[in-house]
Amino acid sequence: MAKRSERVAKWIVSGPPLLYLLVFFAIPALIMVVASFRSPGEFGGLAPLVDEAGKLDVNLDSYARFVTETVYLRVFVKSAWYAAMTTLICLALAYPLATLIAKSPRKYRDLLLLLVILPFWSNFLIRVYAWMIILGPNAALARAVNGALALIGVEPVPLLFSAFAVLVCLVYVHLPFMVLPLYANLEKHDQALLDAAQDLGANGWQRFWRITFPLSLPGVYAGAALVFIPALGIFAIPDILGGPNDTLIGNLIKQQFLETRDWPFGSVLSIVLTVAALALAGMAAWVGRRGAGSIARA
Amino acid sequence: MALLDIDHVTRRFGDFAAVDDVTLAVEPGEFFTLLGPSGCGKTTLLRMIAGFDLPDGGRILLNGEDLAGRPPEARPVRTVFQNYALFPHMTVEGNVAFPLQMARIPASERPARIAAALEDVRLIGFEKRYPHELSGGQKQRVAIARALVTHPTMLLLDEPLAALDAKLREELQIELINLQKEVGIAFVYVTHDQTEALALSHRIAVMNAGRVEQLDEPSKIYGFPRTKFVADFIGQCNLFSGPVKSQDDGVVTVDVTGIGAVRVATQAPVAAGSAGTIALRPEKIRIAAGAPIDSPDNHFRGTVADLLYMGDVTVYRVETPGGSRIEALLANSQSGRAKFFEVGDAVEMSWAVDAGHFIAG
């Protein structure tokens, strides 16, 4: 029967990736969930599941710690703030860029898109370290900024190892993830709609805010999700470019697993981060689908 | 004073003149059609009236005021686009409200205006629908309501019915005629469909290669085409060309290769020896199997080479002994019609001198 052979074929095709995700994603995630309810081991790792008295050692201590010790919650809020700023700045920079690419002659578009993703061809850490040189105290940028500040009698400021450095690099790294979905959306816009709006009395500003921008919202949501979620969990950039106050949730998680060796608490932080990111992604997908629906079927 | 004056307007794209020194006037309340094949310049002319394109020469005046320098959003004309161009993220109501918002009409006045516009196009009850929930005809009606809601001076329609199927098109044609009568706004209508132009318009400008070939009422365009192009483009037409032999008493005789001497009445004086063309509609030809019939002015024999049965009428292509083909059309309901002719049948064709129309050249 055709139906049955189709079913078999479906499993053969989707089996390997499913198996891969099960082994390398679902099972580790499950281990992390279980670990979050256990006690930390004396020398790192996890304490035995059954203690010497023969009692099952399962508790909510690590969750309680996250909720009661406000410092962690504050780091979480700070991370969300950095991610939100990164998303907004990326949006402000990417929108004109994506518009420019979408409106340029067809033969140049592929080249311009290639330039946008060109940074991916070199290693992520090398690119972050490059910013150390660009923002370093003896580099031209710092000299120019501090020279200008000296003229108006302001003390020199360090550019490196600051919130500024972290934010600049966060924007730099994530910008392509905002440009690409925005471009994919803007490229499909119908010029006739803008002509119609103009014919009906709308000036350039009104055409943008009433037609172009609302129709680009699915792209904005997709780009925002692609920037906000990875920016929320990042640890390498604040590690390398940040100052002592730029510890983000990603650094905290790394610390718990590698330095403090408190696996249960590290697991709790990871779970909170994952749930927050999933909730946001779900929201973006839901809003995006609602917006895209009326556009796709038009 | 005319409502719209197109005054020696030219638009060039490189060496190509899309619109070539066109002058015409549209009167208030008129249903005016620009008719022509694709590439004849009719859409370019419409876009220049709307302001999306600018003339390289000449002026466009609306109510005597030169529109040069006024962008589309500042012109009191509205366009209905071929593919509707409805805003997909707005409801029907939102689409129709848009021009009112742009014109800063107070919010308190808008609902009544929207309702009136939707009533004009018979779309009451569809306010909350999105464009993707409408049929093609309904979308076109929304586009028209949206264009009319601000009471523009003039409505420009760019092949608005081209995307619809034949039956719906006919229905909307009748609605357009009634709507135009009702609102009294001048319509400038662009189409390549000659039956549509004949059915809708008060006047038609037939365009070819950037120029206006003839500007007239539909019946004049059909009955008295001034050029070979117009005769050929508007409906089916036999064109008999050849040197003029003589003109006696208002009847010109043209020597047509493969047919012979064809006679046609004309008022204008025609010089013997000059080139002439007789335009003759297929439905003006009497076709019969028997002996010569009542119109002795023009009478030719031939055999049916092929035929096209179209239900209400049949089109016969008759080959003359000289090798030319004449197209004749016969209504199948014609009384006394005894039989259909078959391919190979010998037939007699005749028509009166005033059945055809003489075109110099």
C-alpha cells in the first residue's frame, strides 16, 4: 500500500536528524533539568542521588537561591537590558541597510548580501578580539575621543572593558541576523502599494509608517528574535571586552559550571534563560504569523 | 473651459517617444477612454496625469491650472490601479478610510463618507473584511470606493477590469456606467479592449505609437474610422486598398487587386489616381447562394474558404476568383435563413455603396 511505504519513507528521512536531536539536545536538556533539583557535590559536580541515610536527595534549594538572592535576578535583568538595547540598535541600523539592498538593482543585491554575511567567514572570537585592538587605549579611536573630551575639559574615558565596548561588539556580531530577515521581507514589497498610497494623498513619511513599516513587521519580529535570544545568553563578549560590572547571565552560567562548580545552580540559571528565550521566540512567532497571514494571502 | 487639457504633451524614453505630441481635452462629467494596443502610450499618458511620470514637453492643465511641479499626493485626481493595490494589512474600511485620513477629514465625518462610498459600489457589509477575503470583483470595487471617497476632480482607471473573467467584466462594465452617471465625476479610462471602450465611453481617443489616431464618439469610431489603423483595431473590418479610378456623384470607385472595382459613397472630393482604402464591416455584406440580390452597387462571386461558427453569428471567409479574401458575417437567427454554407460552397456577396467607408491612403 502506498500509504504505508510513504510512512516508512518519512521515518527513514526524518529518523537521523530526530535521533541526533534526541541524543545531543533532548537528553542533555533532561539531565540539566534533573540536575537542577539535586544538591551540589562536595568537590563540584553533583552529590549522590541517594544520601548516606538512604534518603532521596531531591530539593528546590537552587531555585530558592535564584529567587531569594536578588543579585542573580538583577544580572538577569541587566542581560535582558543589554539584549534589548542590542536589538533596538541593530533594528535602527539594519532597516535602512536592508531597504537599500532591497531597492538596489537586482544584479548588485547578491553581492551586497554577501558583504553582509562576510564577517561569518572569520572566527567569532578573532572578531571579538579585534575589537580589543580597535577600542584599545592607544588606538586611534580612543585617542580621538579622549582628545576631543580633553578640549572641553573632560577626563579621559576608557573605551575598552566597558559597557560601551560590550554593546558595540554585541551590535556588530548580531547585525547580519537583523539585516537578512528584514531584507527577505522588504524585497517582496509591492511598489504598486506605495504608488497607491501616494495617489491617495500620503507623503513619504506617511507612506513609510502606514504601509512599508506595518508590512515589514514579520521581518522585524524575526530579526528581533534572532538577535535578542542569542544576545541574552552570550558570555564571550562581556568576558573579553567588558569591565567588572558587565557580568551577564551567560557569564554567570559559565562560572557556575567551570569555576564555582555548582552544577545544580548553573542548571537553574540555564533553565530560566531557556524558558525566557523560548517564551520570547514563541511570542515573536505568534505575532509574526498573525502579521504575515494577512500579507501572504493578499 | 475643459476640465483636463493635455496640451502638446510628449514623453520620451531614450529615442523612443512613448507619447508623441498629444493634445486632447476632457470635459466635466465625461467618460473618456484612451484606447490602443499595448505600448501605444495610453498608460504613460495616464501616469503623467496622475503625476507618477512627467512630460518632456507640453503641459497638463486641470481646471486651467498647470499640474507641473505637483507630486501625485498633491493632485486632486485618483487612480484605480489594474491589480487593485489594496493595502493587505487593512480592512475594507481601513482602505477606504486611508485617503480621508491623509486629507485630514475629521474623524467624526469619516464613517458617513465611508458608508456612502461603499454604498456607491454596493459593498455594504464588507467593512471588516481583509482584501484576501474578497473576490477579484469585490477587490476592484473597494479600489473604486477608496478612490471616490474624497470626491476627486477626476478618476483615472488603468485597465481596471483586465484581471477579471468575461462574465464578471460585463457586469462591472454596466456598474461602472451607472456609477459614473451617479457620481458625475469625469473618468479617464485606459484599456486595450475595444468592445469595453465602445460600451463604456462618451468619447474615445484611439492611440497608436504615441499619437492619437482618432478622437470621437464610439459610434463614429466604429462607423467612420478615419485611418486604416482605427478601422483595423476597432472590431473586424475588411480593408480594400488600391488606386482610385473615378468619382461620380459622390461615389468613388477603387480598383482593388484580386476583387475588382469596388464602389463606395463619400462626401469628400477624391482625386483620381490617388491611393484609397475602403473599410467594410463584415456584417454589412449580404451573402447568398442564389442569383444576384437587391444591392447591385457591389456584387462579387466567391467560394467559402473557411468559416467560424460562433453560436449567434457565423463568420465566413470567402475567396474571390482573383485570390483575395473577404470576411462576411451572418447572424444565425436571420429570418428566412435557409441553410448554413459549407466550405467550398459558391456564394454571391453584395453590399450598397453606403455600407463601406472611404479612407484616403
